[in-house]
Amino acid sequence: MKMTRPWPIVIAGVLMLPACRKDDANEPTIPVSVDGRDRFVGTYRVYDTTGVYLYEMTVSKFGSDGRDSLLLTNYADTFNLKILHEGYWDQDHWDIGVFFPATDHAGHSWALSDAAAIDGSNVLQNDTVPLKFTMDNIAFYWQEGVPYYSCVCRQIAVKQ
């Protein structure tokens, strides 16, 4: 019985050894920059607290003067608001603050306030933002010749 040497198998095994080397664990990882505003960007359908559809609102990234912001288009079915939200922030709430006066789509003036992250309001939870804000035109309605309106409003915005 003649013995043959398994040269092809030995050569293939030697060539495969470099492919099985262990990765170097000391390789530095490059951090990926994440814009904290991305989680908010999108179109939201807004409902009252009983589930009745009210309006559509859009949130987009906006930047000016070196500051990162969010643009809330059609907020409260009345306003286009620019709110500060730096790209490096990791918070899940909208810091709307106070707008006095806030000008609506028709050019009328309002006091818009109490839109802070209190009791879970104005905080993104999955794809939902429970909205709470106060809008009042008592300081402006007489001069502008419009009916008086005041609302402590609660709405629910659902990202589409």
C-alpha cells in the first residue's frame, strides 16, 4: 500500500491560519456623533384627550446663529415656534418656555406659557408627546378686535 502525503490539505490549513487571528481589543473606537434633535423630527397627528383628531404638526431641525433649535410648525394649530434644543442634548422634553407675545398664523398676538416638562407633559415617550400649555389673548384681544380666548390646553401628539 502506497502512502501519499496530504500536501494540499497542509497548504490550505497554513493559508487559513491568518484568517483565524484574534481581533485586537485595543483598537480605538471612533465615537459616532448623534444629533439629539433627531428623535423629535417628524410629523405628528395631534388629538384631544378623548382621542378626537385636531390637527397635524411638523417638527424639524433648525439652526441659526450657531445654535441648534427645533422648528415646531403648526403647534397648537396656531403657531410656528422655534425652540432651543442643542444637538448634543440628550433630554426628551421640549423646553418651549414663554412666548409673549406669540404671533399666530393670522398675525394676532397671544401669551403662550406653561409649556414645561411637568407631570410628564411635553416629554417624548416612545413616539408620543403629551402636550400641555396655556394660551391666552387677554392682553391683546381688545386692541386687535378679536374675541377673548383662554385655554389651559392638554393634547396628545403622536409621531407618524
